[in-house]
Amino acid sequence: MNDTIKNVLYELVERAKKNKEHEASFDLIGIVNNSDQVRSFTNQLKDEGFITNINIYGKTHFSCNVTEKAFEHFKEEGMK
């Protein structure tokens, strides 16, 4: 996993901690330029089992549910 994806996932985990449904949203402005690139980006996280229920809004924004696997990933790496 490259650093950009890892940083976005970390931010999603932090946002998802704030609600019991583990929902989070993120704007990839400056990282991607269109919704196809957002889809490619989110598919990487989905394929790894870190996020589910992805919704893409506009050209750069998406929302999703963060999985327990994502929470565990950062717990193992020592990030809270």
C-alpha cells in the first residue's frame, strides 16, 4: 500500500471512530481529478477489505463504511 492510500485510510479510520456505523467521507481533491480515478482509488481499499458501501459524489468526494480490518491494521501498526 503506497503512502497516499495509507494516509487516506488512516484519516478514514479516525473519522469512522466518531460514529457507531463506522461511516466516513473524504475528498480526494489534489490527489485525483475525476470520479473514475476516485473509483480506482477506492477499489484498492475495497479489494484489501478496508472499506465497504462506497458512494462517489462529484469528481473527488466519496463516502464509505470502514471495516474492522482497517481498525485492526492501524492498531497493529501502533497508531491510535
